Amino acid sequence: MYTEDDPMLTPTHLAFVVFLGLILALDKHEWFVAVMFGVFVDIDHVFGLQRYVEANGYSAIMAASWDDGTGEPWKSLMHYPVGVVIVAPLAIGWRFMLPLLFWGSHLGLDYLQTATLAHAAVVESIFLSAVIVGIFAVSFLSWRSTRSAGDVRQYLQYLGRSLRSMLYLDPA
Ligand SMILES: [Zn+2]
């Protein structure tokens, strides 16, 4: 039997936060808040992990649903809509109500995962691929907007150069 605890994988949450953050053109502080509320919400899974493994063994980590059969709640308040009483006050004063926006989208993704559990792996793969394409598209368009001309090939070359300089390699 499935319970309501069927989280999207953390990399999927992270990819979505990056996508949304690029669209909103977040600054440094806003990125921090976005990751805290969009990704770190899953920290409660870490606290519940020990009990889950004790009850089900290590191999159960790979299960689609982390239903541990004990019936005990192992998600914090932050994984339920009622968490809005904590998040909403924190969101006041932020552009786009950032904490609320990213926390809400985290819950939305987890809900999507639960609603499509029978096909969860497929749904998540498609969703993650779409988000990665979206990240590329948004970053390409913002790169493109800073110059008079430029195509995808030139953008890839630019990314390659940035990566090399980030890794302190000689420019090719
Ligand atoms: Zn979650």
C-alpha cells in the first residue's frame, strides 16, 4: 500500500529550482532562499531515514515508495499544505513571495509524483528532461539578449570556454 510519502528525487527538485530561478533572474540572496525552500525541505527525509532502513533494510531505499509500513509520519509539517502557516509569514517582503513560491512548487512536484506513482519513474524522467531543456533555453536566451547575434553553436562554445576558465584550464 502506498502512503502519501513518495517524494520526487532531490536532483529533480534542484533542477526545477534552477529553472525557475533563471526565469525570475534571482540575485545571490534570492538563490539561497530558493534552494532552502525548494530543495532543503527534503531534509526531513534524512531524519526519517534511520527508522525506515531499520524497518525495511537498505535495499528498500531504491523502492519507488518509501512507505515504511509503520504508519508513523516521517515527513515534517513542511511537507503538508498546513506548513503555509510557517512559510507565508516568512515570504512577506520577498520579491515574488520567494519562500512561498519555491516551497509551494516543491509540494506541487511531490504531489505530482504521488498522483502518478504507477508511472513515477517515467513521469520523473520526462519532467526532468523537460526542465533541463528549459534551463538550457532560458540561459541561451539570456545570453543571446546580451549580444546582437549568436546561435546555439556559439553559445555552446561560450559555455565550453566558461567551463574551461572555471576549471583553470588554458583557453583552447
Ligand atoms: Zn519533498
